[in-house]
Amino acid sequence: MFVNNTRQLRRKPWIIPPFSPEPVEWSMFLFLVSLSFVYFAKAFGGSYMKSSVTQIERRFDIPSSLIGVIDGSFEIGNLLVIAFVSYFGAKLHRPRLIGIGCLIMAAGAFLTALPHFFQGQYVYETTLSHTPEENTTESILPCLANTSHLVINDQSTAASKAACEKEAGSSMWIYVFLGNMLRGIGETPVMPLGVSYLDDYARKENTAIYLACLQTVGILGPVFGFMFGSFCAKIYVDIGSVDLESISINHKDSRWVGAWWLGFLVSGFLMLLAGIPFWFLPNTLAKQCKSPSKKKQEDIQAKNSSDTPEEEQGSFLPEDNTEEDAPQLFSNKVYLLIILTSVVAFNGFIGMITFKPKFMEQVYGQSPSKAIFLIGSMNLPAVAVGVIVGGLVMKRFKLSVLGAARLSIISSFLSFCFLLIQYFLQCDNSEVAGLTMTYQGAWNKPVTHRVNLPSLLSQCNMGCSCSLKHWDPVCARNGITYASPCLAGCQTSTGIGKEMEFHNCTCMQELKVGLMAPPTNMSAILGQCPRKSDCDRMFKFYMAVSVLGAFVSACGGTSGYIVLLRSIHPDLKSLALGMHTLIGRTLGGIPPPIYFGALIDRTCLKWGLKRCGGQGACRLYDSLAFRITFLGLVYCLYGLANVLWVVLYLQLSKRQKKLELLSQAKATALEANGNNNPNAMVSIFKNKDDLDRDSESTI
């Protein structure tokens, strides 16, 4: 039996024994596994950064517009070196460049987490002292003694304020900015150099499988990133260094800061591990050869396909240039339309995914950890399935360029319809006395530009000397939230920490909603009141619509990329893809978080107070104005993207029609040449010139 197997191997020397793999196969396999791990690690780090936006905003007491700048620093770092990598990358040691990129990404992740270890403990704003005492029944007088428990003295001098800010490390967010920029710099060589290395040394029949493996593993990264972000959001930021029993807030409170730094440490270690194999991989590999049978079969297919050039023509839809003209990238109207459409769609997507957790928190009353968990466990898997289904549809129906464009238009339009449905899935504003409603129970209209502080005072708390700047909410038994125990008119309190309860809150007596009598139990507990039960039901509908919209939108992702590839000249493909990435990152990745955040800031009703004074992060938004602003921006951008898709499709149709007429003219010319009819040839070329003029006038 062994002899027979040996003879078979001698007859077919291209067969590799299962336990004697060639060095090239092992090197390529190691490169594929290592690159897949890098794809996972960088996607994990990027998605974790998105999931930690709210925690970073609260920890450093910065507005959403500044968070947008920090989030966009990744793209800025990417743009700083993309030209260098694109030009010199192929000439240098590509695996080691990827290893250097992993090292830089790891350094960026560690730098992002660094402020936690130098900033000191997080001190959340409060109007009361929550230091634990042995006597848990000690009574605090919130109304009468409020001024003695203020965290910050408003009359502090400029010198003491400067010293406080230095101690608190109020500018430490710059390290997060620089760390995220380093991550962008390190990520730049991974995709272009890794994919080109695979394409150069892998068998052509295996390249598509390898790329599919990379994309599949890359999709898992964001899922795990958002899930881990949800886990860290429930852990207190100073875990291990403070007594958690003394913390009077929980992860649902707008002042809560989770262990945002923990995920960046994990991401940094993952990047260090992912980069190790690339230092030992060779710069070049021997080109993997096809087996003789496959090569002979492909030669026969190539010979047969040479007689049918229509299939090759169908794979590339050329521009309206004559054969004598050199192809020019930016004279291609279809390519310019694709660039414009992509930039507009990127703006909508980046802005939406950056602030979607905050949208779910403010509009539907969900905690940041739950919002992040649902995005990672429901929306992202729907996107993955949508990408796969879109690719299967393309393969099953063998769609042409126009067919791919139609699929993208249908996908974009249906996802836009799902977005429109979200407008009607709304909840009422949180019931906060003095901000969203009066102390008597009348609702305030959603107004984004008004001074809120005077309305926090009422007859019930006039004599309490309450601070109007602090946010220390309590939930009354009547379901109304008050900005602080003092502003609720509470006279006494019992308990400590999260168990603290306030009694004799006189402001509850002013509530006059319909014919309801004032509540007999005038007590309140720490924290903001939850939303009404119908809001939870509305949120379930929202999640269902959101998941369906994500799936439908992802179905058109592959077809849109095919339209791009088939609308540019093969000689300009590398340049076109590079410019598409460059322009997309510059105009579609950097601005959206900034202007989305700036407009969202205008819907804030109650700003927090920094440790050393001054405006901190927003504690309460006008959810109605927030929803209108956020969805309005998304609708404008995605609506414009749909219009541009229609214009792009019309342009492709005109080009396709012209090519069909030219093909008919060439066929007639060949037939006339065979019949030696010169008059027919003159007529054909005359029709061709007329067609060119008509095309130029319409396009």
C-alpha cells in the first residue's frame, strides 16, 4: 500500500503529502492567521473607542463637540502617513512594517489609558456628603444645611482654581487625543500592505477565500469590542482604589464613569501579541504555483473566452474616452459621483454610530452599558449577515454593473425608510421639575435656547439656599425627578451611600396634575426616576427597526464597492481606491463627529459642574430636541446620498447605452468590412461621431 502511494506521488509531483507541507504554504498560512488576528485586534480597539465616548466625556468633563475632535483624531493620524505607506510600503519589508504598525497601535492604546493613572480619583459632583459613618441613621438636613455640603466654593480665587485644575488634571484628555491619533498612524499599513502581500504570493484561486477570512474575522472585532465596552461601563472607574459602599450613584446615573481605561489596556496587549509574528516573516515568498491540471484547464478556458470578449467588457464599464486618449481618473464623471456619494454616506454613518449610544440613552432612558451591549449583540451581527447576503445575491444573479447599482439603490432607499420610521418611535421627555416641567406639573415645550437656572427655584425651596449649578438628582415617590434634594425641599434624610433616603420634601405638595391630590408620602431616593413603561415598549420597536435597517443597508455594501471597481480603468484602479480612501477619511471621517457633537450640545438642558468650577459634561438633554437634531442630520445626509445614487445610476445607464450602440456599430463595421462595402463604413463612423456629440451634450 505504501509503495502504491509512493508511485502515485512520483507520477504527480505537485501533490503535497499531508504531513510534509511546503515552507511556502506554512509561511502563507502563518501570515494569514497573523493578519486575521491583527484585523480582529484593530477592529476591537476601534469599536471599544466608539463605545467609550460617553465615559470619556464624563471623566474629563468635556462637551460632545470636543469628544468629536478626539474621535476624529484616528482619521487624522491615518492621513498623516497614508501617502508615505502607499508610496514606499511596497518597496520596504512589508511584514515588518505591519509589525511596526501593531507596535504603534499598542503604544497609542496604552497612551490613551495613561491619564487614569495620573489624574487621581474621580470626584463626581454632589450637594451632599456621602462619607460613611458608623451611625447609619444620622440625619442630614438637605434644605437647611445645604451650603455646608457643597463640593465647590463658588467664591474661590483664581489662584486656587488654577491649583485645583492642575491637581484634577483637567487637560488630560489631550493624551486620549494623541493616543487615538497614534492608533490611526499604526493602522495605516495593515490593510494595503497585508492585502497586497496576500495577493502577490497566494494562489489566485485562494485569494478570494483569504480575503473573506479577513473580513469575517474583522467583523468579530467590533462585536467583542462593544460587548467588552458594555462590561467596562458597569465597573466603577476607580475600582480597587475606593470603597464602593461609599459611592452613592450607579451605572444608570449620568455622573457615573465606568472603567473606560481597562479596555484600552486589553486592546494594547492584543496589538502587541498580534504584531509579534510579523517580525519573523520573510519579505518575499516563492509564488505559489497552480497544479498542472488546473493550469491546463484555465488555459483552455482562457482560450475559449478569447473568442467572447463581451464577458470581459462587462466587468469594466469604460469612460467616454476614445482609444487614443489616455485614461484620466478625475475626468471620469461616474468616479466623481461615487466619491461624492461615499463622502455624504460616510458623514451620515460616522455621525450616527458615534452618538447612537447617547441617543438611546437620552431618548429612551437606557443606560450607556445596555445601549452599547445591544449595538454589539444585535446591530453588528445584522450588518455581518447583510454583507454576506449581499454578496450571495451578487453571485447568485450574476449582476452586472447596472444590476449592482440597482441593488445599492434599493438597499439605500429601504434603509432610509427604516430610518424615517424611527422618527415616530418617540418617548416623552424625562419628568424633571424646573427643567422639562414646572413644579406644578406643566410640561415645558422643547426649546434648545433658554436659560434654565431661574426655573429651578420655586416657593417650596426659596428659603433653602440651594445651589443651582449642581446636579444631584433624586426621585420622588410621585415619579418626578428633582435636580437635588435641596431643590426638592427635603428637610431630613436617613441612610448612607446608595441607601440614602430623603423625607418631608415640601416641593411635592406643589404638584397639581389634573385633579390629583398631593402625595401623602413626601419622600425621595437618590437617582433619576426611570421612564414610563410605555417607553420601554417603544424602545423594543426602535431596536427591531434599527436592526432591520442595519441589515438592509449592509446588503448594498458589496454591490456599491463593485460599482466602484467596475467604473474605473484597470490601470488606475490602485490610484482610484487610494483616492477614494483618502477623500472618504478626510471629508467623511473627521468632520461628522465634530458638527454632530456641536449641534447635540445645543440641546443640553443641564450642564454639569467641574470639580474646580466651570461647565462640565452635559447631565440632561432635552430628549425631544435631541431626537429632532440627531435624526434630522441623519435624514439630510442619507436623503442626499439616495439622490446622488439615482444620479449615479442615470449616468451609468447613459454610459451603458452608448457602449451598446458602439458595440453594434463595430459589429456592423466588421460585417461591412467582410462585404467590402466602404459606404457602410463611412455611415457607421458618421453615426459614431454623432453618438459622441449626443453623449457629450447629455452628459
